[in-house]
Amino acid sequence: MHRWIKKFSKFSFMMCGVSTYAFLRLERSLLIWRRTAIETITADMLQTVWSELDYRVDVCRITKGAHIEHL
């Protein structure tokens, strides 16, 4: 599924018959979506993630790596 992401470029869009204008519109939409997502992150969210990461590192340290979970 992720193989097509590596080929995601202006050239590949043009080869598929997609105009440069459509490509630029899509690129701009993705930029706006990404910026909006980043702007919605609050200090409280960052604090929660940091606390969870700190807790899991402590568990990993105490168990000497025997207990590792993904965030």
C-alpha cells in the first residue's frame, strides 16, 4: 500500500494525465491540512504525551527492557 507514496511526485501525476494545476491544488490542500493539524495541538496534549513517554521509559528501565509497549 505504501509503495505508491514513494512515487508521489509531479512527474508521476503528469504521466497519469493529471494536469500541473490539479497537482498544485492537491499539494496546496495537503499543506493547508497539515498546517491546520499542527495548529490544533495544545500544550496539554504535548504534556500528556510527554508524561506517557516518561512513564513507559521508567517501566522499560525498571524491567531492564523486558516489558516494552508501543506508544
